[in-house]
Amino acid sequence: MGANRYAVILAGGRGERFWPLSRAARPKQLLALVGNRPLLAQAVERLEGLVPPERVLVLTNADLVEATRKAAPELPPENIVGEPVGRDTAPAVALATALVKARDPNGIFAILTADHIMGDLPRFRETLAAGMDIAEGGDYLVTIGIKPTEPSTGYGYIEQGESFKIEREIEFRRVQRFVEKPDLATAESYLASGRYAWNSGMFIWSVAAIEAALLKHQPELGAKVNEWAEAAKQPTFLVELAKSFPAATKISIDYAVMEKADNILVAAGTFAWDDVGSWPALERHFPADAAGNVLIGDTAEVDSQTNIVYSQGRLTALVGVKDLIVVQSEDATLVCHRDQAQNIKALLAKLRAAGRAEVL
Amino acid sequence: MGANRYAVILAGGRGERFWPLSRAARPKQLLALVGNRPLLAQAVERLEGLVPPERVLVLTNADLVEATRKAAPELPPENIVGEPVGRDTAPAVALATALVKARDPNGIFAILTADHIMGDLPRFRETLAAGMDIAEGGDYLVTIGIKPTEPSTGYGYIEQGESFKIEREIEFRRVQRFVEKPDLATAESYLASGRYAWNSGMFIWSVAAIEAALLKHQPELGAKVNEWAEAAKQPTFLVELAKSFPAATKISIDYAVMEKADNILVAAGTFAWDDVGSWPALERHFPADAAGNVLIGDTAEVDSQTNIVYSQGRLTALVGVKDLIVVQSEDATLVCHRDQAQNIKALLAKLRAAGRAEVL
């Protein structure tokens, strides 16, 4: 547990795909979708023994700061920082770098996600620790690639090149290239080749390495790192941030830096990992009954097959139905065909157009 | 509005088929399924100008008396009488006869239902008035037969014989026979023949005529009429009823009397009538959208067809689903295939077995 090691959890995003459980004011990372605590709290817990709470920071949307503090009460309140507006991951990484730099210009830190589900936590921590050792030892941008367990078309992939080093039994390889979400045939060939890993969105680097990379590949944003680091030492920080952050270009860290830099290593993530992208993903985390139904909460069914039901507070009952996602939340119920989960966004657009802000 | 004319509305029954809106403590007749007031209140309203509230009585289950009084506040509270236990319609008719006899041994009364939906109310009232005229003029048991509009397999039928009389432009015919719910082919032949009417469960007769018929065809029950009529004049009536009513044989008035008596007339009911037996019946009373969805309450949908949604209080949203019944009540949600509505009873049996009285 090196004194200069930090973690910054990116906890923005609206989680529309878990409507009606997720809401604008209650996005996915604040829900206990799987497990007993909000996904964000689990992300903090996972760092136990590796990064102490006082060195764990969370970036979220400004309007979610209070709810985020409640969801992770073990963190000092000032460690939860709100972005004035969402600007994708590159500006978030620049801000994260600034926050760590303000505390320790020699800091090593991991960028982690708030809304993923993981298993094999000792292995996860070992991977992070090894990545931090590597990041401390040299000017590398380390990303964590997850060893694929199926030909998923829902993730981006990283093609891995030659082996670089084995550190704490974790293999680090050079990155050949980043690739977008593939079609099924391509995903199958990736899986068969053994050369590809899922792009997890988790990174490890030193303040110096990522600041240099930003300055090189995204100079305007790179210049913000030092500006925000200085501002972060002042009581007027949030006022300053509200002025300068919205001007940052909306771009992902993959596009802005990772696909361009040549000092990238990919750590072999062999722990269980799932980004739980939408309701059907719950099937991977809850047992099904003999008829293939995943029934969570207060539920009952007759003659029903292969449904996913998430019932909060009240009873949800099925009679003679098949292949549905049924979600009853505090103030709304969704009934969706399981192959149509991607259309929940269309429903929310319709509700938005109808001025139904109170259910969004 | 003859001074000796009464109406007794039979308002027992559990209405399981409208679960989760209907409950043991909130059966169908107490719900405003169609219209703005509970079906029972609409049944009382329908009598306006024909039978005044002080001569309208309601028989219900003892544990529903209070809720029934609230649902029809225009009736004097003492006019709502609770049966200690449910014993089907013959004992209910005997009790109704006793209650009217206690007030007026020369009374003429109609037995009406609490949970049906009707249209053409002037015609309905004219049919009742004509029936009461006939019942006042002679020793007849008058039943109302509804002119079928489709080959329904959900109703019993009455085969009509020769014409007896036209009264107030309503035709009264002799009854040939009562028949059980037919299969579709039989129902189609009934409809084509023009000789058959739906058995509505509504009757009109004098106290003397129905008491005599009960004494003749169901002597033990017939003897109760006078016993209960005398008891009804005493303050101890409900105590007496609690002792003697449960001993009555559980049998319908159709089996007990109507299928045996030879002084039965059937009035031609040409008003709109629907017993709204289960959720799919709502389709006959609410407009559908262009995709055939009947959406009642706070609802939203995307790419969904021919569903029936009844949403109470909260939002119910559909995405990419077809042929479902979705009902969101205060404390439970049902998702049922529209061809499986008859299996709601199986669901309730399962909940009962699981000790879930609070949702039944």
C-alpha cells in the first residue's frame, strides 16, 4: 500500500438501461443491482488493503454528489467531486489527474469504474498492485484487458502484442491496437485467436505519464491538468471548475489518448468481470428456476418461462408469459420483451418528449 | 314507482378474476372498473326513478358490509345486509325474499346483480317496470333474458317458448328450458336460431310467488323465508341469521327453482349488458389505440400490440410486447398472457398456499 497510490472511480453516467430502477437521480452505480450495497460502494470496498479510503476519489455528475456521498459513506466527503457537465472520459481523466496531482505530483493512480461487477477480488487487487508497480517503475500507460469468456459483441477489444513483463504473476503485454465492438463472427475469431482482451475501461499510470500523454495527444486538455491541480488547492475550486470544465472537448480517453500512444501496456485481467450493461445481464448473476426464470424480490409465477423479474417492495406475478423482462420499482413498472431491452431508450425518449421528467 | 316495489342487489362474490385490482376485501363490485363509481353504486344509480334508495337492499358477505356501505352511501346503512357465509344464490334469494316480506308481505321485487355493466338505461328500467307489472298481476317468476349479440360461451342460455304478453313494449315469453354454458358450435346455433337469450341472473317476482316456489321445490329453504322475515323485525336478527343461514344448502337459484318451476316467463332484455367476467372483457368498454392496445391509467408504450394495461397510480410502460394483460394495483403487479386470464385463479391458489393472505 504505497503512500503515493490513489484510485479515482469514474461514477458518471445515467444508466438509462436499468429504467425504471435507475433514474436520472439514481443511476446504475447507486443501485444495489447485484449484492447488498450500491455498485459504487462495492467498487470502493474492492480496494480494501490496496488503497485506503482517504486516497480513493470519485468523479460523478455535480447533481449526484450528495447521493454519491451517501452511497459510499466511508469516503471523506471532499473526495467526491462533481463534474459540472458530462464531457466523456478524456476530460474526466484530466480532472482525475489534476486531483491526484494536487495531493501528490508523484502520485500513481488507477482509473476505475463504478458500475461493474467483479469476482476473484484478491486477483483483481493483485492486478492493480502489479500495474501500480509497473507505473511507478516507468513511463507507461497501463490498461487492464479482461480475458474473454465468450464472443461478446457488447465490448471493445484490445489486440495484445508481445509480452513485456510478468509482475506479481500478472502478465503485461504491449498493445497492438484497440478495436471497436465487433460483430459476432469477428468476436468469435477474436476469442479463438487468444490474442484479444476486453477493454475494461480501467487504467493505471503515474500523474507524470498520463499528463505527458494528454499534453502530447490532446494539448488543450493536457494543459488543464496543471491548471485544475493548482485550482484544486483553493477554496474556489468548484467555481473555477464550473467555468473551465464545460469548455473541454467531449471525447473518450480511448480516442483521445489510448489509440494514439505507443507506451501502452495491457495487464492480463483474469478475474471475473461484467459490466452488467442492461437487464438481461442479471441472468449471469442470479440463479434461474427450473423454467429458466430469474425471479428477484417478491415474485410469483404460474406457467411462465425464461423471464427476468426484478420486483422492488411489491409483489410481481406472472401468468403464462415467456421471455419478458418485468421490473417493478417504487413508482413505475416496465414490461419489456427480453430481446427489446435496447429499446428502453426509445421509451425514455418518448417519456421525455411528453414532459414526464418525474419518471426519468 | 309503486309503493310496494323493491330491488335487492346481490353483491357477494370475490372477483378473483380481476386480481390484483380485486381483492378479498375489495371485490369486483366495489371497483370502478368501468365508469367513475364502483359497479355496485352504478347498479343503485340505474334504479333511479324506478325504486327509491330506501327500498333498495343489498346482500353481500358479512365482512364486506362496511365497504359496501361506503361504496353506495345513498342507501340507508340498514339496507346493506351481510350473509354470514356464502351459500350461492338460492339461500340469498330466500334471504332477500324474507327482507322484503318483513317490510311488505305484498312486495314485488327484482333480484339484480352488482357487478354487471349496462347501457340503454331507459330500456333497462322499462324492462324492470314491465316485469314488476307482470309480477304484480299474477303468480309468475320473471327472469330477464338478454338478446345475444355474439355466440358467447361464457354465459348460460334460456330457450324461449311461445309469446305470453307484450307489456310496455317489452315481450314476455314462456321459458322452454335453461341450458348451461355451451361450446362454440352450440352457441353459434343458439344465436342463429333466435330462440335463445343469455341468462342474466336478474329476476322479478312477488314475495308470494317466490316464497311459494321455494316452498315447493326447496321446502327446507322455503320455510326459512317466513322465519327470517319474522326475525328481521327483531334487533337480534343478525345473531339469529348467523345461527341459521350457514345451515342452508349451497345451491344456485337456477338449479333450486328456475329449472323446475313451470310458471316462468322470460322478459326480452334488449338493453346492452355485459358481465365483464375477466380482464379481457375490458376491451369491450375502452377504446384501443392504432396498435390494438387498450391502455387505462398512466401508461406508455413502444412497439407493443394488442395489450390490455390497467395502471393504478403509477406508470406502467411496455416495450416490444404483445398480447399481454398488465395490471398494476396499489401493492402488486400482474403480467398475464391474454389467453391465460383463466389461470389467475391458479396463481391465487399458489399465493394462498404460500400464506400470502395480505395480497389476496
